[in-house]
Amino acid sequence: MVLFLRKSLRGRQKLIEWAVGVLLVIIEVAVGVEPIKFRGLYSNQLSEAEVFVPKRVSANGTHLSHNVTTFHNEHDGPLHFNVTISNQDYFLVLHPATHFITKHTVIERYKRNIYTRTKPKPESILCHYRGTIHGHPDSKVSLSTCNGLVGIIHKKSEKYWLEPHHHDLPITEPGHKHLIFKRSAVLTPHANKRRKKKKRKHLQNCGTREPRKSSQIAWQQEIGKVSIQEKRIKRRDHKKRKFRRRNGRAVRSISSRRFVETLLVADQSMMDFHEDGDVETYLLTIMNMVSSLYLDPSIGNSINVVVVRIILLDDPISEKDLNVTINADVTLKNFCKWQKKLNPVDDNDPYHHDVAILVTRKDICARKDTPCNTLGVAHIGGMCNSNRSCSVNEDNGITLAHTISHEMGHNFGMYHDTDKIGCSNKEGNKLHVMTPSFEADTIGVSWSRCSRREVTIFLDKGLGECLQDEPGEVEDYHYPELPAGAMYNAELQCRLQFGLDAKVCSQPVEICSRLWCEVNMTCKSQLRPAAPGTQCGKHKWCQDQKCVPIVEPPLAIDGGWGEWSEWSECSRTCGTGVSIMKRSCDHPAPTSGGHFCIGERSRYKICNTDPCPDNQPSFRETQCSSYNNHTYQGQLYTWTPYFDKDEPCELYCSDSNETMIIPWGEHALDGTACNLGKRDVCISGICRKVGCDWVVDSNAEEDICGICHGDSSKCDTIQGTYTKQSPEAGYREVVTIPTEARNIHIAEVNSTENFIAIGSSLSKTFYLNGKRHITLAGEYTIAGIQALYEREKELEKIRIPGPLKEPILIYVYFRGKTHNPGITYQYTISKREPKMVQYLWILSDWSQCSATCGGGTQFRRPLCQESIAAVMPSVIDGTATLVEESWCENSNRPEQLMRTCNMENCPSHWWIGPWQSCPVTCADKGEKPMRRRSVMCVDVSEMALPDQYCDKATRPKEYEPCRALPLCLED
């Protein structure tokens, strides 16, 4: 097995997280008869490959020569080759490549304390090409023609490696056989040292731990004090980087051209192995393929890999200071130190490099001193850091290009593609570059969405500033363009992978799908096909694991920006949200080697800035609690936020018992506060500055008094130190800090076994470290304001931006007769300005409406008010009394205001007329004469309506007895 190794830094401790991944698994198949084996010029052992003889042809396809070794100065215009893949001919159209080395590129050879520096040989640099397959618009070809055809052919979703056959030397002889194969066919160079393995489809190629691991918190008793050990792996603090943001922060997410100036180092084992070959040409051929992969638009950025320096270590003496060992970890550490000493500090120096790559033939092993399956090691996020921008890569043939691309991806902050970070290792049958496992049925290679996201965040954070300077223009040097299979045949690839005695044992008909190599009477395979460009028939070569005709490729098309999207929905309903506008590089998308778009890709604006209700959890709390129903290690937990000031936009959560800290999600959601006391919020995983004018990346700031663009003259700073001692354990009051106080800083003068505590001065409530319960360092709500509690090596600090919504009381908790070295406190409070009595007219509130419906009136009447107000402010501070109007006679009395109200129609109702006179003037004994009145149902206009339009239950009575009638006299 061969392993990919990566190095990661996460969490508080600057620990190196080595990750090992299996990239290649050797499939050994014992055969009873003499097997057919493949051996390329560079890839020693190939399990499967197609054998073909490439031809140089004219633009119309006419055969010109079997001699495919070609240089730029030998032809005018495009170069054309016919290659055969799976019995189909393909027509390659190639152009000289000139962008991967500069006019300053040098080759340095160290041998027996004698150092030589020369320009690259013309035969090493004038033989690299890029192009396409005629008739295949999405194809990409990267070939070198220095010694036959070597390189990569991408056809739609298929990728092939191409190189000369080892047995047919010299390779300039007409009719020289070549091999074309898939990566799965490449076997490890040291496979002949290992035993047989069972064939399997899914080949694990990376054992790297998860990109962010949980922290186990150990509570320990040290000298009578509770302390916390935090064992969390995290990314390093980038503040110590040499290169910083030029303007403090990126204004927007902007795509700009990046240039990775590269140092390439070949150790003695490489020189020994390639003794009869040309290491210089081989390394440039590999870097041509690496550069091509970083120009693929799926990476979502414009990244140009440029070789500025190659160092060849020719003997043990020259390698003495470097000390390349089998132990991959030790070798990486040694190499990173070694390359830093060689790197000119001035970024403008033509020999300054941004990243250093060591290539070795030693069988390196992760964390061991004995050979094993490690293929490469690198530091995650090390790019532009002079101590960590480096990698170690084991040469296993021309697929070394994939190894270098993978490890450089780690340097760019990329992690392995897994479901846990939101991306699988492949999409369809297209393998992702950062995959942790290789599958034999995959065909093409591209960058995943996660890799694209990680490198974009890395660059948007300003961590790739060293990549902004463009190297000098190329003069006589050119980048290779031919696919690997066009330069290095299967025989040579077998030899590169399995040793000098390896031979090809694949039939030509199967070379496009699987390449096999014979080692010690056994056919072995890495489950990879022959390299793109391997001939598989007349005018055919391998592309996408198929034998296809060679056709004319299209011209390169640079990408163009599409239309801007609408502003997205605000990420929050209160408390500062974010809205984003985006555009994509898809109008058109870059194809056939075209450049990725340059310019803005995202714009941001702040929205919904009204404060959230006091009793509402913080946005970070809400995010953590959303995972309460998610199982972690087979259990459910209640999660609370843990704030890491070094990674403010990572969502770290602690369980309720504070026994662990783990990351959830990709990062904190947009709008999450990331800089205590500021308006700064997380946007796409990056802490972005927000000014007091609520504009992203604005320089508008509040002064210490909380006034935007203020001069700090409107408030006073109060400070002091509490140095009293206590004869016994318990809480002792330090100071009361009043309501509206800002910029509160509380700290211990020196480390102590005591603790700072904070409570309310209005109740017995504790906000921090109360009731002898000591809490984790992190973010807490104190008097309605988010505060940061820090504790490192028993030294405590508390910062509360304010303004406080109620007064707080600061305590020191003594753990016995422990010494108090002092507690310092500081805060600002608004100045108390002189007051004066003022008499002024005000208008009363609107009076009650004169009618409940049908139209009424309201009034605001002038009133004279006595107010105690500040001299300067124009508003009343709330202390006011109504007085006689005569006190306001020196000012103009305002007019009374009137307005209509309750204009809606009144509902229908019963109309009642007056009682009529009694119809009689007297009554007989026992007789009860009745009188009557009119009762009608009417509307608001007093128009009569049928009785059913009014409420019959409330209908007034229409008749009543006549009152006090005298008895009638008898006749």
C-alpha cells in the first residue's frame, strides 16, 4: 500500500495532526503461464496498459513520422499527433506551453560540496505542450515530447496517462511503442517487497483523522485549584504569518490571479534511480501536469503553478543537512527547516519560492521508521507560511503529479473529501483530487465542492497573500502539453512503479481499462488504466478508459461572469443578519484550458440590525442547541456554545457537563458575532469587519463612549486595583460597576488560585463563577451583554463591551488563605453634564375620541412643562412636571391640534319615538289603558330598515300602561 499523509493544526494547541491515507493498493495475481507485463519508462509496474505506436501527423491527418520527440523550434503552428486508445484513433492538437516556468528558473545541482547553477536545458523546456482532442470540446491534453510522449489526456470524464514503453530504447527510434493507462494501473515502486493482497474494488487511500476533532476536557486538581486542560487540535494562529492582508481585510470575495512559485527538490534516491534518464525533464513533465490540474475550473479560482527553482541532490554529502529518512514525519520536519534556509526573504527575489516540494524514491512511512505505504505528507493550511509551506512526495511514476497536486491541496487548507465534511470522494465516476480512497471504477478527476470552498475561504481570509506577485515573463522556456502516455510508455511506467525488472503484462486491448505489470513472475495492478494518451489502435489512444480516435481539439475559452443574483434572504430576523449577492463564472464557463474568471464573485450587506429580545438566546447558542437531537458517539447531549477567539467563525459546542468541546457544521452561520464588543460578524466562515455605520468592511468605529465617529470626550474612564487579602475562603466584593458602563476590563495582576466572579448588584444572581461552581472559559451573558471570559495558565481576564443594562458586582473568590496579587478593573461611563431648569410648551397626548363610530374629534392641547435637562442635549431626559401656563409666557404658545377619529359607520340600531298621550283621560275600575310610541330599525343615516336588520333581543318596548288616570265618573 502507498499512503497519503497530511498535517493539520486545529484547536488551541499547536499540535501537528498527521494523517495517513492509502492511495494505491497493489493487486497481485499469480499466473501459471508466462504473463504479459507492462513496464513504462517512468512507471515501472503497470497492472494494465494499452500498447500503441504514436505518430506525428499533419493538420489534415497525413502521417509525417514515428519520431514523436519534438521541440518548439522544430515546427510552426500547432503540433499534431495521432494516438490510439481502445482501438480508436484520436487526433491531438497541441500548442507550446510557456507559463509554468519563468525566465529566472534555474537548475541547481549539489554534489560533493560543489554547487552548480544553470538554466534549464532547451531539450528539457522546449518540449512541453497543452491542447485538446479534435472533436472533443471538453478535453484537455498536457503532454511533454522531450523523450517520446509523456503526460495526461482528459477526455470528458476520463483521464489517461501516457508514456513510452521501457523495452523499446532508444525512444527516438521510429515506431517506438508507448503505453497509455489509468491511474488504477500504477503499482507502487516497492511492491516487489510485499506480499500478495486480495483484490478489492474500493481502495482506502487516506487514514487522516477528521478535519476537526473533539476536545476531551480533563478536570484536574492542581495545587488545590480546579483547572482545565484543553486537548483540542486546531489550525495554527495565522497572526504570526509573514504575509498579511494589505488593507486589513478583504473588501469582498474577489477572484484574482494567484501564482504559486515552486521549489522542486529531488533527493539522491531520485538521482540514483534516474541515473540513465533525465531527471530535469522528468520533473518538468510532472509539474506540467500539476499545473494543468490547478488550472481546472472546478477549483473555482485562478491558480497558476510556476516552477522557479529545481535542486538536484547528487550524493549523500549534499543531502547530509536535509537528512531524508524513511520516517515521513521526520523527513517533512527536516525538509521544512532545510528549505526555509534556502528561501530568499524578499518575495521579489527571482529565486524566492512560495511552496517547496521534495520528491524521493525512498519508501517513506508515516510515523514509522520502517518502509510502509505512505505516499505523501504535507501541512494543512501551510501555504505562505515559511515554516510550513512544504510537502514530501514519493515518486511512483508519472502519477506523481496527482500526489503533488493532492499534497499541495493540503497546503491550501483543503481536507480529504468525506461525507463528514459534506463531500463524497467522487461525483459519479469522476474522482475528487482530495479523495481519501481510490475506487477502480472511477474515470475522471476534478476538485470537489468542499475543496473549492476550503481554498476560497483560505484565499479570502488573506492567507494567500504571497501568491499575488506575478513571476517574470517566460523567455525561452515552455510548459509541457502532451499527455503522460504520449511521453512515457507502459514499460517505463512499470519500471518507475515496481523497479527496474518490472515488465508489462497487459494485452493492448485492455490497456485503457487496466494496466498490469509483471514482477517476479506475478502480474500486479493498482486497478488503474494506462495513462491518457496511450496508443490503443491506429489513430487511437486511451481517453476516459476507452480507446477513442484522435480528433481536433477546440480553442481555449476563458470563463466569463454571469449575472448577479438577487440579494439573498437575511440570515437573521434580528441582531445583525447578512444578505449575499453572488455570480458564477459560467457565461461561459472556462473550457479547453481557458482561464477562470477574475473579479468580484460575492457582495455582502448587513440587514435586520434591531436588537433581539433580552430573553432570547444568542445566535451561537441557538446554533449549538439545534444539535441537541443529534446523536454523538451514540448519545444525546445538550450543547452550549464555546467561543474560540482564534477561530471565531467555527461553531464549537460544549456538552452541559463541560466534558468535551466539538465542532458542528461547516462553520458558524452568517451573522454570528465574531469579535466581542464590535459589530463584526461571520460571513461564509470568515470574520468580517462591520463598521458602526453597518457597512461591511467599513472603517467607521465607535469611540470608547459608544459614539460613532466620536472623539472619546463624552465619557470618563474609571479604574482601580483591589489588593485586599482574606483570612478565609469565600467571596469578597471588589467593586460595583453601574448601569450604562462600557468597555469593562477585569483582570488578575498575576496567576493565582483565586477566581474572579460576577453577580447582579440588584439580586443574589451570579453570572459567572458563582456558588463555588467554576465555569469554562468562553462567552457568557452578563447583565444582558455578551462577555468574554478568558483563563490561561490560571490567569483570568474578563471583557464586557457594554453598555450594561443593570449594575453588576465584581467579586474575588478566595480558595482559602491564598494570596491576592491584585484584581484590576476599568470601565467608561458618560460624563455628568451641568443641568438647568427649562420651561417649554409641549402638546398633550391625543384626547379620547368624542364618538365611538360615525365620526368624532380628538385634540392635542398646549401644556407648559418644567424640565430638568442637560445644557447641550436637545431632548428631555425624562424628569418633567406640568406647571401653570404663565411660566411659558416667554415662548410662543403652539396651536391646539384637532383631528377626526372613528370614522367607520356605526351599526344599525333601534330608533325610539316619544311616548304618545294616553288615548283616554280616565279609566274604569280595573281597566288599564295603554299608550304607545314608535320603535323602528334604522341605519346610521336614520333611514328606516326592516326589523330583521336590528337585534330583536334588544328591541325597546312599544306599549306601556297609562299612568295615574282618574276613575271615570258614573253617569
